[in-house]
Amino acid sequence: RPLTTILFDDFNYTNQRQLKKNGWIVRTVPGWPGVPGAKWLDTNVTLLKDPGNLKNRILRMTSSTDGTPENTTQTQICQQRKFFEGTYAARVRFSDTPIVGPDGDQLVQSFYTISPLKAPMDPDYSELDWEYLPNGGWGIDGPTLYSTTWETFSPEPNWKKDNVFATMNGNQGGWHTLVTQVSGGKVTYFIDGKLFAEHGGEYYPEDTMSINFNLWFIRDGMVAAKEMRKYEEDIDWVFFQAGVGMTPEQVEA
């Protein structure tokens, strides 16, 4: 299968039919990651005018919980698996607080690429993550941005992981341009034009990946509150160019 050479999508859609026609899958299948028993709903994806710029349109993911698995909904969109070396970029809006309900749940707001795990500790597994945790998680308190490059992992119940990651503490609510270069044995991450992390060696991807965005709650990371809370992550655009490590300035241009 030929690899995609360029993808650019600015989510200038009025309905999900148009979104799906351009190769996006809105997840409805239950399962990992997040809260076991949570639902992944296509109604959590909306296409709307950008409140900050009414000439622009955006895709919004909204996930919700009242602290119980049966009333937890999570959100994911996925572009087909056909991407490998080159430059990935997206403009996303992270949020620090829920739009309704009490704050404090540990959740993950992401832009990432991934290949299927064919077996536990599969050596060809490839995953490159941008993940924002506004209420901390994974052993770190407070708002934290992660970039993680994976060699492989073994899923629950025999959880083992082989990855490298970088973190930045502090609130990241608002719009950001995230760039991931995959070129010449190195994966380089930039946020808003600034170098964030560089990983290589065995962590360099080995296989074609899909492009994904998701918004999910960390298992056992809920606050003790019964009120419904809802969180958002917005996507303005996503870009990929094969075979070239482009600078953030080149991506913006």
C-alpha cells in the first residue's frame, strides 16, 4: 500500500457524514484506554464554528462522567493507518477545567499516532503521543503535558511498558500547535515552535500508524462527586507530510 504523502484537514465540516467520507472513524467500540465499562459515543463529536473566530470551523470532543463507569462517556477519532516517517502536526485546544460540574478528575487530552499491538511486547509496535493531563495522573500531581515514544507494552493484567517520555508542568489550557517529526532515527516533539523532547534508538517507530485524537478518563482517577462533569478538547486542523522532517515554521507556512 502506498503511504500517504500529504494529509491536511481543517475540519471544515457541517456533519459527521462529511468527516467520515474523508477517512475519519468516530469510535463507538468499547474497550481500552480509560474507565472499564465506559461508552465511546459518536455524539461526543461535534463540528461547529470556532467561538474565537467565526470564520473558522473546528471539531470538538466532549467527554463526561458522574464518577460511575455506566455514566462515563469517552471520545476518539481516528484516521486510517497509513502514516510512517515524516512530519505530523495539529492545532488543538486543551482545557484546564470542566465546562460543567466539579473539577479534579484525572483525564487525558491527546493527539497521537499508533499501530496495533499484535501480541504482548510486540517488537514492531509503534506509538507517538502528545497527552495533556489537566489534573495530573500517572504518578505526577498537577497539570502536566507528556510526550511519550513507545517501544512496546504488555496490556493488563500483566502490565509492562517500554517507553521514554518528557513532561512539562503547568496549565496548558488554550490553543497549541503540536509538531512531531519522525525522521532519520529520531522522533522530535515541538510545542508552539519550541523544542519539547527528542527520542530515538529502539523507540523509533517500526510500522505504519493511524492518526488519532482522544479524550478519556484515567481509571480510578475520579473525584468523589456525584454531579455530572464534562470536558472538551477542540481540533482546528491536522497535517502530515511523508518523508520530510519539517520545522514548526515550515508547517505553519
